[in-house]
Amino acid sequence: MNTDEATPLLEVIGLSKTYPAAAGEPKTQVLSAIDLTLRAGESAAVLGPSGCGKTTLLNLLGTLDTPTAGTIRIAGRDTAELNDNARAALRAQRIGFVFQEHHLLPQCSAVENVLIPTLAKGVNKQGAADRAAELLQRVGLGERMNHRPDTLSGGQRQRVAIVRALINRPALLLVDEPTGALDADTAGQIMDLLIELNTAEQTAMVMVTHARDLAARLQRTLRLERGRLAAAGAPA
Ligand SMILES: Nc1ncnc2c1ncn2[C@@H]1O[C@H](COP(=O)(O)OP(=O)(O)O)[C@@H](O)[C@H]1O
Ligand SMILES: [Mg+2]
């Protein structure tokens, strides 16, 4: 892994995605020639209405899906040049995901959920339990580490999901409408926490949302419109 300070953590060049046509329908080009560069510690919000391609973009950045065209480099590595195993290892070790729905396992406690990403092959397990406890403490769940998700509030569950995303010290944090299922006050608290942890951990963060007020809190605000990504406010 290239850890040269000058190498951007995330480098996206000419990224396009077209989904195959359903029967009787035209093909849809969701993303067209997107460029994006982020350094460690930088955060960007991607704003756009439902259906504009936000989740598609995050899935591509997270190597969960394959682009139609273009290049994605993570810490200097072209993700298209990795085989499936190497890509899975990159994902497990270097990328954290937070989704709109927390996707916690109902039968596992908060701390067990947080430790799931550390079970992946090639992940350094040393200190994982200590780090899990420390992070849960930090997000105010020290007393609830052994509680199952159904005994936690929506905001608490999303905090567990954020800690789970950070447990392997990812270089890149991908966040998909993290507060979409929460009330406004809880959403604000979750944003505070994401920004605080992201600064402390010096990850690069891409958060997609349709909430302008939340987007404005990150360092850069971009808008995804008709497949193009531009600085918010600039003509698309
Ligand atoms: N796997 C898929 N196959 C075909 N079309 C898809 C697929 N995933 C998403 N789409 C379409 O791509 C567009 C963008 O979807 P998505 O990325 O989920 O948008 P957003 O997250 O901004 O709401 C939508 O028109 C959606 O119907
Ligand atoms: Mg989406």
C-alpha cells in the first residue's frame, strides 16, 4: 500500500456507470465521467435527489460494484487491477461503510457487531476488543456494549454502526444517508459524531445525502445531477 503523503487517498477519474437495460427499456447511464480526489482527513458530501445515483457512486468507490468506464485508485492502487481476493482484502482493511439502515445483526450484542469486520481474513485482530470498547465508550455506549440492537434506540444503533465502520481503522469511510431514518435532533448528534471521529481518525470521508444542511457541515459539498458531479452551486 502506498502511504506517500502526496498520493491522494481516493482518486476517481472519468468514472461512468450504465446499468443494463431491463426488457423493453433503454439503458440508463447513471454516472458520466465523474472525477473526484480526496486526501487523508478530507471529507466531501455528495448531494442529490433520490434516484440520482448516490448509492451507485458509493458502491463503486467501495469496490462493491464495477464501473462501466473510468479509474478508481485507493491509496495509489488501481482497484481494477486487483483480483477478487485482493479487492476483498482492500475493502476489509481500508474501507468502512455506514448505511442508512444500520444493518446490525439482531442476535449479536453491540460490541459483537462492532467486532464483525475484524473477523475478515488478513485483518489485524490485535487490540480489536480494546479498540471496540474504547470507541463505544467514546460514542456514549460504554454502558450498553453488551446490549442487543433491539434494546437500543435508533440513534444508538447508528452509533454502533459507525463504530463498526471504524473498527479496522479504514483509510476511507463511505457513508450513505446515515441519518435518513432518524429524527432531526438525533440526526444532528450523529453528524457531530461522524465529523468528530473522522477528524480524529484522519480518514477520507464521502457522505451522500439529500439533506443540504447536513452536507454543508463537511469540508466540501458536491452535487450529483444528471450523472455529473460538480461543486454545489456551480452549473452542472
Ligand atoms: N442494480 C441496478 N440495476 C439497474 N438499475 C439500477 C440498479 N441500482 C440502481 N439502479 C438505478 O440507478 C439509478 C440510481 O440509483 P441509486 O444509485 O440507488 O440512487 P440514489 O442512491 O441517489 O437514490 C436509479 O434510477 C435506479 O433505479
Ligand atoms: Mg441511495
